[in-house]
Amino acid sequence: MKALAARRRHPAAIAVLILLGLLVTGGAYSFLAPKQAQATSVTADSVATGKKLFLANCASCHGLNAQGTASGPSLVGVGAASVDFQVGTGRMPLAGPAVQAPQNKVKFDEEQISALAAYVATLGPGPAVPDGEYTTPIVPGDEKAAGQSLTNSERIARGGEIFRVNCAMCHNFAGAGGALTRGKYAPALTGVTPTHIYEAMVTGPQSMPVFNDTNITPAGKQEVISYLDAIDNQTNVGGMTLGNLGPVSEGLFAWIFLLGLMIASAVWLGKKAA
Amino acid sequence: MSDIDTTRPESGSELAHHQEQSLDRFENPGLPPHIHRAADDDPAAGKRAEKQVATLFGLSMLATLVFMVAYFAIPDESTFYLPGVGLSKTQNVVLGLSMGFALFFIGIGAVHWAKTLMSDEEIVEERHPQRSDDRSRAAAVATVLDGGANAQLGRRPLILYSLTGALGLFALPFVLQIAGSLGPVNAPEELKENIWDLKNNDGKPIRLMRDPEMTPIKLSDVTNGSVFHVMPETLQKNIDENHGVLEAKAKAAVILIRLEPDLIKVQKQKDWGVDGVVAYSKICTHVGCAVGLYEQTTHHLLCPCHQSTFDLPDDCNVIFGPAKRPLPQLKITVDDAGYLVAPQGFMEPVGPSFWERSR
Amino acid sequence: MSTINDTRPAEALRDGDLGAEQERADVKPLGGIAGWLDDRTGGAKPTSHFLKKVFPDHWSFMLGEIAMYSMIICLLTGVFLTFWYVPSMTQVVYDGSYVPLQGITVSDAYRSTLNISFDIRGGLLIRQIHHWGALIFVVSVFVHMTRVFFTGAFRKPREINWVLGTLLSMLACIEGFAGYSLPDDLLSGTGIRAMNGFVQSIPVVGSYVSYFIFGGAFPGEAIIPRLYSVHVLLLPAVLVGVFTAHILFVVIHKHTQFPGPGRTNNNVVGYPLMPVYMAKAGGFFFIVFGIIALVSAVVSINPIWGYGPYDPSPITAGSQPDWYMGFADGALRLLPGFLEFQTFGFTWSMNIFPGSILLLPLMWGIIGVYPFVESWVTGDKREHHLLDRPRNAPTRAGIGVAGITAYTVLLFASGNDLMAIKLQLSINDLTQLFRLLFFVGPVIAFWLTKRICLSLQRADRQKVLHGRETGTIWRYPDGRFEEIHAPLSPFERWALVQHESPEPLRISAEADENGVASPLARVERVRAKLSHFYFSDRVAPPTPSELEAAHHHGDEVDESHLLTGQHEAIDTSETSDSSSTPRETIKADRKRLT
């Protein structure tokens, strides 16, 4: 005990203690946390591959042990979902410093991404990549899924309600995106895969808040995804959407295109015939 | 402006006055020689123009025909892929294009006709000064004066005064009708009311419910970085009765966020929250839009209408934009069942400013 | 192409149509329905007079017609929409054919608008024509206004019509806002929500006015029905009434015309209503309607099904009003929050009130009084039927562009969030930039416009004195190169020399005989200063003697002449007395007045 007492004041002691504490709580959490997430089989092999990829591509910002540096946050506990979202949408690795990581060309193949995700998942417990249960859009119709009181169509409509309350203020009513403060922005949701939307909700990337399962249930998230899928694939009943940006783009169109056509006609009308 | 010495007479000649005034000026050369159009000299060109106009009118009739057929033939659910637009509703596109062309071709047909075949010789119409001549003006004055004298208005002032009074007053009932019946007059009091007030729940603390699901929220549900859009438990009554739902929501919308307790700068803010979980009115203090945009990294709340930015860790003070006042905080605590409740209502009116707000 | 010629073959085609009216009347007496009508109305004479009215040709004279026609189109399609629209805020469950909203509680107004869009054949087309028509209506009203402004068409005797037009443009915007709110979707509901905030910000009576408008607490159940009656009954009636007066005045005054050979202040040169303008203007109605219908077929506007029903809790990113209300929305985005303050516990929302409730009457008020201010400053009380070329009124053009700049800054500020995303800028920086531009922009715009106008006038002068550039370069035996200038024909020249270039008003006496400055003199001093502001920078139109001199002396002499003018003006009155036009002199001398 004397040795322990002597080392109690060692500078590293706090770090060791925190690490121990994290391990215990993390372990406890991973034991107690709902297990729906562990869908993909994690092999020691893929973790090793992931680590290699991590060291080569990510460590310069996130640190050798993903503990975070001045230029990148810690990845301990962000979970596989976060990696799958950030790398799967091409936001990571970051091309250069920016107020916000833009969506980009994806730099890794699916296997590499899942290996990276598997490695980061081993650093600390966090949300896992969702399986297909809640990321498959609901097919509209009058039938009801098991355990649901609403018809499929009504569930999509409810997804719309949840979307408008929780998401539309940043992402716009049609998921066309919107501005945040100081150059940050909420990206467009059109063309984003259901899995990535789900992952964004559970991990809260960048400025986005987290919508955990106690906030919006997995079924609720599925409804939101289904609503987005429905409006993404719906017929353009009125014609060209002008980017679904609301009255600004409509006004611009009226000023430039409509007025332009009419003035052109007026000029033709006032010109002497040959 | 009698102090202006108008060197020119205020008469009909003033129109032309200026141009004659100075000697060293160019003369108006008069209408330029008329230039003929092709159809004026060449019967073939005229015939061609006639054919073109007739063709345009014919195309219009064709488009109308298409509209009539399409109206009955195209089923509601029919869609097709329109380049540049995507999957489009056949009905809207075909009906619109046919109607548009039916109109458009009439238009360009008529204008083309006017331009090519109708006379393009310019016609000169004379203008006359706008003012009436002096005799007419004098006659008008005389008529009015004579009429007034005939009515004896000047001699019998009693009639003049009573008439003025009657005409001045008769509109008042209409004004009163509108002013008195458009809306209630207890506005300043009612604007301060809110269904978060405990009197709406028999004095018991009111639970925070998820919007729109209306399910209660446990403290542990609110993890770091997450945002809950909240309505009071008391709203359920309005929903069940289908009465006053939107009116209640317009003042009751609340946003619930968990912050690291260390981040919170203001003691009141800390005290009114639980373990860093704080609740604020979501109604902008500017003009009342929903301030829903929460940036997890900066802890700013942004209003999408006019970009008022509220700093959450600093008691939602305004750091940018047109709003002046911070968002009002709702005091919350945890009840016996572990759910978040508001033990008191808002301590100030929520939403946009009004005159009597602080009275 | 040939010149005038009596034996034109096409003239023969028209032989039957033309001819003296009297003879025609002998041939074919007025009978049938027309005769029946004339028996009872005596309308034949005014009708034939009206049909012979002459309209000058210019594309910019059609801008007002675009406005008129799009208004008529909105009236027509609006009647259609009233057949199905239900102006009620009763909450119902949507069960129509648009799947992503099925089972949602919505207002009856929203449901009926969805039904028009999805379940009534062609209903969406009519809705889109109505909305696009409304947008282009206000667009063309504004463009028409700028045309009238820059050409000085508002001058005597047309001031009343300018005021009526100003009123029309304001009513058009309010009418548009009322209509935009009717579907009761999330976006327009947010607009009404903001409007409630504006109304509440009115000092003293704000909260009462808000409760009167909404019939109680926001949103209540009254606002949609009330806006409906304002939108389909009250404002259209006023609009059509004022518009009729507007058109009547055009008939009374006869249309203005651009200066040109043969066009004077005493005539109007153009084409008669029957048949040319009947066909042109009538045809143009169909063109405008056709274009709007074609656009409505393929371009979506206000997809209310996407916004969802109104609910105070949700909101969408990019919440903006339709463009014509954008300037007020932009003003609200720019006004800083610190302008709100309290006195004796009463709240003054000066961060809201000036940008909303006050801004509308203020802006249109300034526009409305401009003709009277200008005529006071310039001392010009004559009738004007010839339009100014904008360059020939540089100060007016500068004021106009400055005003448009301020308006545009506000308008663009209302789209600052979308500009931030699309241009990848910070919304905060953009807002600050717009705040700065609102004050600096108009000043720069005024200065720049005035300079450009003066330069254009100078270019006109050059062109008159030295001819048009032909693009042909000659090389002289001595080796120098010169571009050949072709002299202008009198017809080409006239438009460049016909304008007047007034000098500033002068005060003849500043004080009465006792040396006491009269209050009248003070006002007149202001007037003289303003007049100086208007006219001190001036380029006089070239005169025949100058042209003569240019021919005699060659280019060099005149170049130097051009550079001698002070205030960058070419003041011809110094050199040739005969060309100077002494302007009215202000006499503030009281003694002389009495």
C-alpha cells in the first residue's frame, strides 16, 4: 500500500484514475445499454485494419489514440455511427480547415469505413451503425405494421409533424438546408441515405443537436426518414421546385424570368415591322 | 408661392412657351419621312403576313382543343418525366401548356397583324392645356356661389352648423361598431397569460411533454447536446377539447436543453434548471417566431426569421440580431416519478414586446 | 424599304376601310344593337372619339399594361379559387389525396387549399397562375413606377395620377400579403405571426390593435376570414376603383411621349386605338396571360403541401414573405435590438415598429410627395408632356437610383440566410454589410448615377457637335490617324438637343430694407440651396451656333471649350448670351411683394 500511497501524488495518477473511471462506467454502460446496435460482427481483424487506417488518415488531427487534439475532437465514445456518418458522407477526412466540414467525395470503400467504425467503437461505447429495421422507409398504405396504432400513411404524416417540429427550422421544410450563425449551415437532406440520416440524429454531428432514442424513438426516426423519403421521391406536382427555397427563389424567378419574357414581348411589340 | 416671379403668364400659351423662348436653339425638324414595311409595297409579303397571323390563330385553336381533350383524358395520378423538372404531374403540365399556348398564340397573332398589316403611319393628335379657360372657371365659381346663395347657407348659419354636426357625427356609430366588436379589450392582461401558469393545473406543477408526441420527459432522457421541443401537460386539455390549441401553443412552446453545468454563467439560470438541464421559451422576443435552431457546439439559439441569436449559457441573452430581451426561462425540477415538471409558470410575459409588457 | 409613296399596293387593300367618316355614315347608318344602344346612351360620339385616341409606341409604356393585365388575370383566377376555398380556421383532419399529410389536424382553409391543389382538376394550375400573376403584378407595378419616375412623367399635370399610382402600388403589396396568408400553411402562418409582432409593437395601442385584428389572442379563429374579406372584397374594390381613376387620367391627359422629331409638348404622336392599339394592347393581354400560364404549367410556386399546416411551434428555415414584403422583412433583420427601450415601464419597440408599421407609409409617403417637392425646388410649374431622357435629369436620376439602392439593400437583406448558404458566407457578416450598405449604398449610387448621366450628356454633346463615330479610320498623309465622324441628320440630332438644362434658382434679396432676415427668406434660402443641388452640375444642350463653331474650328477648339466649364458644367451662358435661358428668380423681398 505504501507504493500506492507514494504514487498517489504522481501527475499521471489523475489520468490513470480518469481512465479507470471511464473504463468502468463505459463498461457498465455497454453492458446495460440496449443491444440493438451490435448488428455488424466486429472481428479483431477489422479492428486492426481500422486502426491502421485511423493512424494513416485521422490521427494527425484526432491524435494517435483518438484522444483529440487542438485541431480535432476526441473520438472516444462517439461510436461507430458517428464514423460511418462522417466518413460515409465524405465529411471526414477533412480536406482543409473550415467552419464546418462540408459533404464531400467519399474517400474510403464500405469495408474500410466499417473497419474504421469498428476501431473507433472499441475506444468507448457509443451509438452503433443502425441495422435496417428503422432505416427502411415505410411504404405508404392503409395497412398497419405490428404494434402500431396508425396506418402506414398516417405514420409518414406523423413523421412529417416530427420533422417540422424538430428538424425543419434548420433543414427547411423540404430538407433543402438552411443557414446557421457565422457561416455554419444545416446541409440539404435530399439524396442522403436513410442510414446516414439516422446516424446524424443519434450522433449529432457538428452543430446539430443529438436526438437520442428517448427524445425521438427509433420508430419516430423511421417515420421522419419515411417522410423525407416520401417528399424526396414525390412527383413535382406543380413543376420545377426552384430549389424549394421558398419565396426568395420565386421572387427572383418572377423578376428575372417572368419580367424578362414580358419585356422581351413588349420590345417586340413596339418595334417597327420589317 | 406668390413670392415667385413667374416671368411667363399662367395661360394656355405656357405649353409652348419654353421652346420658343431662346433663339439659339435647334428647330424641331418635324416627323421624319415615313419608311414603308415589306407588306406595304409587296402584296406577296402582305399575303405572307396574313398567312402567318392565320396560322398563329389556328395554333391557338389547336391548343384549346388539346386542353379540352386533356381535361377529360388525363387521369389525376398520371405522371411523366419532364426534362429539367423531373417527375411531373401530366395534368398540370399539359393543361397549363395548352392553356398558355392558346392564349399566347392569340396574343402574338394579333400583335403581328397590327405590326405588319395595319397602318403604321403615325397620327398626330393635338394637346390642349389641362386647365379650363378663364370663362369656364369664372362660370364654375359663379354657379357655386349662386347655388350657395340660393340655399341661403350664408344667411342661415343655424342650418350650416347643425348640418356640419350631423354629418360629423353620423359616422361614429360605424366606427364604434367596428372598434367595439372586432375583439376583446383585455389585451394587455391576456397577453401576459400562459398555460404554464399553475392555475391551469389546479396549482400542481406542470409536466414537460414532448412536442408533438405529448409524452412526459424523464431527466435522464435529456442527454448532453440533445434538444427537446416541449409543450406543457396542460395543453392536452385543449387538444382533447379541440379548443384554443394554437393560441396556447403560441405562448407555451419551450425548448429543453442539457448543458454542462460548468458552462452556465448565471446563478439564476443554474438554479432554475436541474443538473444543467434548462428550459427556455421558444417564442422569439422579437416578433414571435419559433427560435428552434440550436447549435450544439456554440450553444447558440438562432431564430430563422430575423436571425436574432441567443446565448444559451448566458441566460439566453441576445448576442446578435434585432431582438432586445433574452428568452424567458422556465423554472424546472423533477417530480416524484422522475419526470421534469415546471413548479411555477413564466415569471414574465413570453413572446414579442408590447406596450404594457412590463407594467 | 422606300419612302413615302401614294401608290402603295397595300394601300389599295385598305381602301375599303379608310375614308371620311361622314361618307361612311351615309353608306351604312348606325343600326342594330349599336344603334339601339346609341338611341339610349348617345354613346356614338364619345366612342368614336375614344377609338381615335392616339397612343405613342415605346416598349416601356407597356410596363403599366403588364401590371393592368396581371391584375385582371388575378381577378379572374381569384374568382375561380373562391369557388373552392373555405376561409375558416376550424380544425379538421385532412383526408385528401396527399399522402404525407393524411390524418394530420389542419385548418379548413389549409385543407381546402390542398383540395384545390390535388383534388380539383386544373385547380393547382389556376392557383399557380393566380400566385405567379400576383408576383408579376407587383413586379410590373414597381418597374412601371421607375419608368414614370426616371422619365419625369409625374410632372404637371400628372401629379395626381402619380399619387394614385403610389397608392395602387402600396395596396397591391398589402393585397398580396393578405392573399399569401390565406392558405394558412406554416410559412404564411409564420408571416401572420410576425405581423402580430409588428402590430403589438405600435406604441400605446399595439396590444389592443392586435386583439382587434385577431379577434382575441393570436392566432384565434378570426384572422383568416377577415383577411379573406379584405383580400377578395375590400382591397380589390379599392384597387379597381383607384385603378379606374388611374386609367381615366391617362385618357384625360393623353399619354406622354419620348422626345423625337415631330413630337412636341403640344401633340401626341402614335397609333390610334382602333385598330392598331386595339390589336396590340388586346394582343398583349393574351401574351401576358399566356406567359403566366406557361410558367405556371412547369414552375411550382408556394408548395403549401410541403410547408405543412400552421402551428406556432414548428418553423422552417428560410422563412420569408413574398418578395414585395421583403423590404420590410429585411429592415427588421437589420434593425439592431438595442433600439428597444422602456420609459415608465412602457415598452417602446423601436427595433420593430420603424421597420414594419412605420416603414410602409413612410416609403410610399416619400414616393408620393416627390413630384411636389421637385416642382417646388425647380420652380417648374409648366405642363410637361414630353418625357425627360433620364440622363437629362441627372439629379432626379441620382435620387431615384439612391432610393432603389436603399430599397434593394433591404430587399436583399431579407434573403440574407439564403445568400449565406448559396454564397458560403457568414450570415452575421452579411447582416453587418447590409447595415453599412443601407447608409453608404444610396450615397454612392446617387453620386455614381449623376456622374454617369452627366457623362452621357457630354457624350451626346460630342455626338451632336462632331458626328457619330463611323468606325472608319483614315490615315492622313502626315501620318496621323483619325476616325471619321459622320454628321447627324436633323432627325437624329433632335432627341439629343431638344432638352432644357435649367440653372439653379437665385435669390434676389435676402432681407428686407431694415436688414431683418424674413422667415420667408429662410425658406427661400433652403429652396435655393436645393435648387443648387439639383442644377449646379449641368451640361447645356448644344446650340446651332456651337455646331456652327465646331464645323468652322474643328475639334481642338471645342475640346478646350468642353474643359473650361466650372462645376464640370458647360455653361454656355458665359460665352453666348443669346442661348442662356434666365430661370425664374426668387424674390424674397417683402416690400416688392406688397
